[in-house]
Amino acid sequence: MNQERYITTGEFAKLSGVTKHTLFYYDKIGLFSPEIKRENGYRFYSFDQLEVFEVIQILRELDMPLEEIRSYMSKRSPKHLLLLFGEEEKLIDQQMKRLKHMKEWIKKKSGIIRRTLTEETGVIRVTEEPERYMVMIRAEKSDERGWAEAVGKLWDYCEEHKIRSAYSIGYRQETANILEEEYERYSVCYQLLDQKPRSGVYTVRPQGKYLTVCHKGHWKDLGETYRQLVQYASAQEIVLGAHCYEDTLFDGLVVQEERDAVTRLVCEIA
């Protein structure tokens, strides 16, 4: 063996910027092997193999699976590489699209969090609300299992129709129940949207005046906030509409303790 043409595994790893473990693994799966393997376990790579290994590194930077790299390396050619690059370009375009959507989601979620931090909880007021869209699911049962199933169906529906929102899941109450001080007879869960979804069935929450208040704390304590809201409406001679919406602003994604959760009550005005 010409000592000047060959280097050890450690030397090859250092020159190519990988670990010896990587080289051992590539050899094990048949992707890239040393030119010389001796019975005593010593392995030697040629300097010519550095160029071949660089091809593997380039393909790895494209996040190409090792199995595809092995297939290409066994029959590489200009035409084959062009086909490979064409497929990779499609994948990159898909990833860029996904990252763009994720960036938009982060931007919108951050906006919701910043606005909520400036909201004063417990202050009831009449506000002008913009038009919003809701994808809604009605729960078949009003117990915890029934609501868990309803939320699951809502998530599945949004996933099927590629609907992604920065808002957390909200819940709709019938105002008639609120007036009777029945605060846990929920009928519908919904996904709130700022823009009309491209597909699927949705409901419009019209632009207009609503009676609103931000509640901080556990959702089971919403009753007291609802009582205050009803008293305010009565004092101001405001007739409430058919529904009240509970827009969840701070949930388990945002806060650690349920006492720090924030729910915005948005009640229709008749």
C-alpha cells in the first residue's frame, strides 16, 4: 500500500469535517466505505475519496435521506442529478411555503399576546368589533368527554381544510342560559379567524357593537364576570343578543397557571 495515497479514518474524518462514528455508520449501511479494510480492523481512505464524500455532504445539506443518496451514488450521472435536483427544488419550495405560513402564525399570535397584555381585565365596555369568521362544531354531550371529542373534531376539520389560526379554541354560550345564571351549558366550540377560510363551512360573526370584558382566571369562575356583565347591561339598558362568545386569549400555551388564563367575553347586542 502506498502510504502517501492513503489516510486513516481519523485523518479522513478531520479533513472532511465529520466524526469517525459517521464514517463507520456510512460504511455499515453501504453508503461510503474505505478503499482498504485490513483483517486487523485498520481502515484506509484515499485522497480521491474526499471528492466523492463531498458529493454526499452536499446532498445531506439538502436534507436528502441517506437511502436516496446511496441510490444516487450507485448510479450517478448528469441526467440523474438533474432529476434529483428537480425533486429537491419542489421540496424546498414546500418547506419555504410552510415556513412562510409559520412566520405569519407567529406574527399574528405575538400580536394577540401583546394586545392582551395591554387589556385591563374586569372592565366592561361596548366596543366596535371587526367582522370575524368561525369554524364551529357542536358538542353531542355537555360533559368533559363530549367537549374533548368536539374539540378533537374541530382540530381534525381544520386540518382537513388546511385552516390554521393564531387564536385558541373558543366557546359559545346561549345568552338565555347566562340570564338564568347557567354558566356551563355550552353548545358550541369554535375556531376564530380574521380572514375567510378558502374551504370548508364557516359562520360569520358580524362587524358591529358588542358588550365585552376580559376575564382573568379559571374558566369555571366566569360566572361572576357574567353576572357583572348582565348587571352592567341592565343598568345601561342594553339588550343582549342571542349569543355570548368566549374568545380564549391566554391558554396553556401562553401561561403556566390557570389563574393567569385570560378569556374575552364578547356578547351580542340586540
